[in-house]
Amino acid sequence: MIHTEPDFIEVTPEMKQRLDRFYEEHKDDELGDIATRLLFEDHHVRIWEMKLEPGEASAKHHHDHDFYLAILQGDLIAGVTPEESEVENFAARIPKGGNTVPIPKGGTEWAFNVGNETFREILIELKDT
């Protein structure tokens, strides 16, 4: 696994419609966990696992800390953001073999597996930055 920038792809009109429909169905969701399962926590870090089958999405979540994504598998993942977000909905292709991406704190989103493969990542929150 190597560090690479996300391979963002163009959000086609069909994909935009799918992401907008997801947002309309979930816009009133309360904030939840940033990933599927908490694996470890101490005063320095929280380490999470995210596993999403095709068509599944995470809870709406906010990133209070800088973090790293160690993406292990998948083919296509989208981020669905609230209307008030400075970041628009996005989609990214997962490179074969995965990748590791640093992400700054501050975003609120749902991770939405819009691909055909199971998406898995380890998310490492840096609590004392």
C-alpha cells in the first residue's frame, strides 16, 4: 500500500442524481460514529474499521480530528456532504492494492459505497493534534 492522493472522478449526472437522492433520504440523520467499528483507543489515537458493502453507507459523521485513511479494498467510494458544507459531493476510484490518504479535520459527510466491491478501510484519528 502506498500513499497517493485520492483519484477523484467526475460525478456524472447519473451519479449526482444518486447522491442527491441519498442526501434527501438521509439529510435529517443525527451524527453517528465515523466508521463501522472502533478497534482501539487511547489518549493519542482512535483506530476504526469501515466496511461497506455495495450500496451501503456509513452514519453521517463529523471529523473532529486530523486522520489517515488506510484504504484496503473497494472500487468506488463517494462522499455525500450536507448542503451547508464547503465541500461538494465527490466520488473517488480506489487503486488496486489500496492507498493511504491524510485528511484534515473538519468535514461532515456520509461515506457511500457506490461501487460493485466491498469497501474496507482503517481510519486513524489523531486525537492530540
